[in-house]
Amino acid sequence: MSSLTLNTLFARPALKTGLSVAVFGAMLGLAGCNNASNTSEEAAAESETTETAMTESTDAAATATPAASGEQTVTIYSSRNEQLIQPLLDKYMEQTGVKVELMTDKEGPLMARLKAEGKNTPADMLLTVDAGNLWQASQEGLLQPFASTVLESNVPAKYRDPKGMWTGLSLRARTIFYDPSKVEASDLSTYADLADPKWKGKLCLRTSKKVYNQSLVASMMEHLGAEKTEEIIRGWVANLATDVFSDDISMLEAIASGQCEVGIANSYYYGRILDEKPDFPVKIFWANQDTTGTHVNVSGAGVVANADNADGAVKLMEWLSSDEAQGIYASSDKEYPVKEGVDESEMLKSWGTFKQDDINVQKFGELQTQAIQLMDKAGYK
Ligand code: FE
């Protein structure tokens, strides 16, 4: 069951979708040129900063759909890798007959686009990674609240916005990885322990500019307080083997090549490397098992504030939280299902079960600005 909002009571303005899609398409064309140097590995590695793509033809303007069938279309602005999301959407379209248009770009440009388009946006749903991004979209007035008993039942409360502005749809653990030729699992324990001088010259980290690290640090601030967290970050920086990395894959490769011995990354990047290189010489360690649990974040979605088809967006989110869709997230994306009781892939099972941090992921957004300031102060680039 899902709730309709005021927006759906208004008729879809003529040409609205067609014009916006055409303009967006032109912009995407330019962005695509800029991204042309992306290697396929980079694109595959970085799901949320993949090459710009649009599944629907920009000819949409020429074939603007009438209002009645327009209500059957759900338009998604997504910062997720099209290759990961399109198979899910294809399945949904096949089962329901609902048309789904997917437009992908990085989260920053997508949010700017939503702001600029205002009431004329063709978007119904924003699909992105990290509670920090979803929180920011909500703060900037780009989302509207929705209610769904299906989502409330499928998605644990800690992975949903308490105000009902967005919901998590898949989980990713940000944890510790190590070189088993140099490090024993028994040498490892917590994120905080990576600040210990015993790791001097042995730690690799991704840049603090990435929201994943901002969310991790926000969770540490919530558990340990700002002062203690700053001390830990200073310790991390002092232990760095080399400059910070721009992405998790390069960081993991640096461990594999012996440049460093330990680091922090998202679990699915490791899974995607293992898919291609089953003998990849890096191991996963579940951080903070004797304390607060491993840091877990979401990918998720919300209904766009000016959506024409808010109800369609909620229905699609409900389907994405179903057993079937959740199983696909786990098997092809190497993410964890957000819904309890869904079978994980063999690879995820091989990593063992772990205690998750119980924090409501919305906190990562609330503390984001403070986390950024703290990392800056502590010299974490
Ligand atoms: Fe990612």
C-alpha cells in the first residue's frame, strides 16, 4: 500500500516530460564526452560515478506520451551503475507492464538538475548510494515524504529515514581489508585500532572527500564523540603508507600489490574484484565485532518532490524491496539484501556473518558537515 501525494492530483503538463528529457539528453551528451576517457574497469568499479548514460532515447520529445499512459511511466534519476540497475528494472517492466525510464549521472549533477528543473522535472524517483546523499537530497527539498506498509515491513527502521523521505534498498559494509601474507586476522580489531602506531606506514585509505568515509567518520563521532574521533583520524593520517586513493578499487589493489597492509573499503568492490580474480590476495575482516559492529550503509531511493507519478515511484520501490529484487542485489551487485531472510549469494556467505552497527543511517547525514570539518582539521585529505 502506498500513499498518493498532492502532486499526483494535478494533471501532467503537456510536453513536460518530452522537453525535459530532450534537454537532459543534450546535457548528458556533453557529460558523456567528458567521461569518455573512463576505462571500463573504472566504470565497473565505481557504481555511483559511472559513465553518464541514458536508457531512453532523446527522441522522447518527438513521441511525448499522452497523460493517461504517462501515469504508467516511472522516471528515475539514478547515480547507480546502469549495468547493475537496468536488469532489475527490465524485470519490473516485464512483470507489471509499467514503463521505467532510467537516467544516470553522478549524484551532484543529478541533484543540481532536480533543483534547476523544479516543477518541470520528468523525474519521479531519485536512486542513489549512501544515506549521506539521500539525507542531503531531502535537506535540499528535492524529495517528498511517502508512506508504505510494504517498505515498512521489508526494510528495517534503521535503514529508512524516520521522516519517511527515503528508504534503503540494499546494504554495503564498509570494513577492513588486509594482506594475509603480512597481517593475521588476530592483529585486527576496530577502525580505531588502525590509528595505533603499530600500523605506521602500513595503512591505505580512500580520500575523505568521498561520502562513504564521511558517513563512516560520522558513525564514529556518534559512538565515540568528536574529540576521540579526531584523535583516531590523526592516527590514521600518521599511519598512511601513501597518498589517499580516489576510489576503493585502487586502494584494494594497493594492498594486493604490497604497497600497504591494511585499508578500509566497501564490501561489494571486493566482491566485484573476486568475481574477476578469484585468487585476489586480499582478505576481508569484520571491524568492531566486539564493540559497536561493522559500519553498514545503504543504497536507496526517495520520491522526487515534484514527481508526476509519486505512486508509481513508491510501487517500484516496494518491488525493489521484494525477495526477488533483493536476491538480485545480493547476487549481481554483491551487496547485502536490506530485507531480512533473503538468501545471500555464495560469495557473501563465504565472508561469514557479522554484527552490524545498529545506528540509524540517517545519522550519517545529520553529522556529515561536522565529519567533513573534523577530517579537514585532522589533516585527512
Ligand atoms: Fe560505490
